[in-house]
Amino acid sequence: MIEGSNQPVPEDSAQRGEVLISYSDCYQCHAKDKKIVGPAFESIAKRYPANDTFITMLSQRIISGGNGVWGYPAMAPHPQISDRDARLMVQYILSIGR
């Protein structure tokens, strides 16, 4: 777990993020409660504090792709996802279990 403060995630933002994830390709590599190719959303929520710093970082990772943080293979970039939508998706993920 990374140290940091948690800020409340607005329920409507988390709900919109969950819908956006369901219409994306996220579930090809992730599941809520188990590792598939990438980490479970619950594992991501346990690792990162729910605050603007990490919401910004993780939303950029969705858009630009990433590697090495959770092992391999790397996460593919998703440049078609807007910053606003990526932030909502991350807010949903970080709200899990809080």
C-alpha cells in the first residue's frame, strides 16, 4: 500500500466510472476481485490512496498505457478514452472496498 490520504469519492462519479468500464475493454484484462492479465480492481484500490494525485496518475496510465508496475505484460494505451472518462473510471476503481 502506498501511503497517502483518502478523499471521498462521490457516489455518482463511481457509478459513472463503473458504467464506462463496462462499455470498455477493461474486463478483457481485469476483474473486480481476481487477477486476469492485469491486477484485480480490488488490488489496485488497496494499493493506491483515493486522492487527486493518484486519480490523475492512474487516469494518465489508462490513456498512455504502462508497464512494470504490476509485472508483465504491459497495459495497452487507450488514447480514445478522454481524461474525464479515465478519471471517472479510476474513481470507481479506487472506491472499491472503501
